[in-house]
Amino acid sequence: QVQLVESGGGLVQPGGSLRLSCTASGFTFSNYPMSWYRQVPEKARELVAFIANRGDFTNYAGSVKGRFTISRDNAMNTVYLQMNNLKPEDTAVYYCNSRVNRVDYWGKGTLVTVSS
């Protein structure tokens, strides 16, 4: 079955950096685009970044453009989110997502807290 497992969250000061990872299994990873979303309590889940299956196209939410970079290693079945110059408003649970055969799959999420 499809599984997505995120890691790399934690507490970081404003201006700091974190790299999130999401390791996938149960499907042919290199055939599917991948996305990162984030969610704060009482708000809808928000698309943060998207990467095409070969990594040749990416797209970002306006609020993170120029600070976050999504990348993938198809040999390792892993997608990454490099987050630089973090701000308190980036505090959220970050989720990895893939739509496989028209079904959305999600990881359990990893918490990122940006605070001094």
C-alpha cells in the first residue's frame, strides 16, 4: 500500500533553516508528481510546493517563493523541502502528498515551529 513518511521538523529560530524529507513506498515514485502542504489549527490545508515526476517543473505558494525549494531523488523515493529564512508564520504541520491513480495519499505530517 502507498505510504508517505515525513521527517525533519522541529523548533527553529526566525531566520533559520530546516530540511524536510518524505520517503515514499508502495507505488512507482518516479511516475508521480509530489507536493508539500501545511496546515495550522482551524485553517484549511495549504499547498506549499509542487514538483513534477522528473523534477523538471516546480511551483510554489507566493508566501514561500524564494525561501523554500522542493526537490526529489527518484532513486531514493524521497522528496525534500528545503526551508530557509523561516518566519513565525511558517509554523505549521507539514504534509507530504501524492495523487496515485486519482487517490490522494498523505503522510502523518511533521511539525515545524518557528519561534525565538
